[in-house]
Amino acid sequence: MHAARGLLALAIICVAATGASAGEWQLKPFIAVTYGGNATYNLVPQPNNRAHFAFGASGMFLGEIFGIEGDFGHTPAFFQDPTDSLQLIPDSGVTTATGNFVVAVPRHFVQYTLRPYIVGGAGVMHVAIDYKQNLPTSSTLKAMDLGAGVTGFLTKHIGVTWDVRYFRSIDRTIEAGQSVGPEHLSFWRANMAFAIRL
């Protein structure tokens, strides 16, 4: 969490330097697909080749170049296998909450067209897995994310955003019986958001 706080403090300083009058608030509820998952959890099918529906929202303050963002996303049924007739995992989900630093193409260059940006930060990732014949797993991990996107406004206040991000837990060591190993989860998220300029 210290890294996330430091990143957020740096982002606030950068945004303040651009001047409050030059910035704008954006709210972005989104639908998404998560894919390319990789996990070290035992007794679960690996999600590598399966895509999952996800949803969430982000809020961003963006200046002429720099900005800050808070992002929340949830992927239900992340570890469930639709081909598993026994339904060994009846319920599961992954939730992410991150604070991010944003760098965008200067606004005066793209006033009436698409505005690309890159985003990165840190936060937490909550993993929940219910097993049919075992105790449920629930853990909250430190995490980081990195991605890029583009926003285009159709009117003064309404637009659309396309965004791709990579999420990765910051590994920690777990002990299960006599085995010791890293607890890890990573995946990609591609989303389309309804952008609202406040």
C-alpha cells in the first residue's frame, strides 16, 4: 500500500501543476472482458484460454497532460469452467481496486478527435473461490496495473472510451500444509466505457 500512496501523491502533485482550471472530471462506467489469466491457486482450472464478462467503473481527473484515476472492476465466475459437468467450483470472483496515474496526449492537440492515454498504478485484488468439496478461498493481494486507452467525446459531455489493461498481483508466500509457494494471479482486461464529462 505504501507504493500506491506514493504514486497517488505524485499524481496529485502533477495534476496540481497543470492548474485546476485546466482539468476536467470524467466518470466511466464500463463493461469488459477479462482474458489471458494465469494463477497459482490449487484445485482450480487455469483460466488462460477463457474469456469472462466483467463490469465496473472509474473516475478520473485529467488535466492538459497528467491525471489521476480510481478504478474498480469485478469479474464474476472467474475460475469456473463451463465444461465442468460436476461444477467443482460453484462460485468465484475477482475484484480489483486501483489508484492510477494517467498521461494523455495534450488536450489542445486533440480537441475534436480521439485522445489516447496510458495509465498505471497500484491497489488491491480480492480473490474468492468456493469449492464444492473443500473450504472456500478468500484472499486480498497487493496488485498493480498498466494499460492504455483512447477516449472520444460525441458531445460536450458524452463520449466513449476503449481501454486495455494488464493486472498482476504482487506475489506473496503462502503455506498450505507442508507446501510453500507464491500466491499469484494475473490477467488482461479489455473494456468499453460510457464516458461522462462532468
